[in-house]
Amino acid sequence: MTEPQLLKFDRRMLEALVCPCTHSRLEYDAEKQELISRSANLAFPIRDGIPVMLVDEARALE
């Protein structure tokens, strides 16, 4: 039996998604599985291929 595959983030979603705080564009960090908002200084997690666009779930950038 094989291990379940992790769902991959569909990069085409970047065309439709914006930062919920600033409404600016997002960058995709494939290594950390996050969407980065430079203008808000936040990183939004991607879980099971789905971006979690909640400010309460975002990580502050250093």
C-alpha cells in the first residue's frame, strides 16, 4: 500500500487570490507551503493544498 500523496497547491490560484489585509498580490513559497504578503508582512499557510487566508492563522514575517 502506498502513502497518500500530499495535495499540491495550484499556482493558478495566485491569479485570483490577494492578501485579505492589503488586497495586494501574494508570492508562493513552495518550500514552506505558504503564501507571502510582503505588504502586510504575513505568511498564510497552505494546508492539504488549500490556502488558509485567515489573518489569525497567518505567521508574521521576520
